[in-house]
Amino acid sequence: MTRKPQIDRQREHQANERTFLAWLRTSIALIGFGFAIARFGIFLRQIQIVVTQETASQHPIFNSENLGVILVVFGIVAIALAAWRYDQVFWQIERGDYRPNRLIIWMTTGVVMILGLLSLPLVFWRNRIPTSVPSPPSEPQSQKHL
């Protein structure tokens, strides 16, 4: 078997690094979105409490905090998977027997689609917030004449 010229191997390794960095950016985006979704859900509940003076009810499983945590965890798993894949491709390039792996792409696509579908109820489900601000509770009679 003849070895590839050094310049071809260098280009292949650089392409492998660019692919790894793209996975890394995607992972950072997933973690950032997860954090933002979780915190924004808490913010919306606090706003609702201030406006309606009532605690907001939320589903124990399908809520923004859980979706945010899942996105953060999936982002962390994607970083680990990207590092593993980078190393695997590195050694395949060195041995000259690179084999593309479509399974990882399909698995990642499936997980992101499932998380997207799970987020749809959170997007469309809204508590009814009254358009007028309720008046503050009236003072007890004993405190009015003090």
C-alpha cells in the first residue's frame, strides 16, 4: 500500500479538526439554549405570579426547566461524542482506512428532532393572563383607623 503525500494527510486532518469544531459549536449552542430555556421558564412563572398574584401551575414532566436540563445534558454528550469521533477519524486518517459513520449523524438528528417535538407543547401552551392588573387586597377594618 502506498502512503498518501504529506499535504493530503494534512488537509484531511485539518478537515477533521474543522468538523470537530463545528460539533463543538453545536454543543455550546445546545448548552446555551438549554440554559436560556430553563431560566426563561422561571422568569415567566415569576412574572405571572407578580401579575396574577397566583402561583403558576406547571406540568411535572413537560416544563421548560426539564427541557433546558435535557438540552444541556445532550450538549455535554455531544461534546464527548465529538471528541471521541475526532480521535477515531484521526487514527483512521493515519492508517489510511477512513470510513464515514452515518449512524452518529442519524442518532443526533433523531435526538434533536425529539427534543424539538417535546418543546412544541411548551410553545403553544399558555396560561391565561388577565389583561387588567388585579387590585391589591383590601386592608382589614382594624388597621384602617390607626
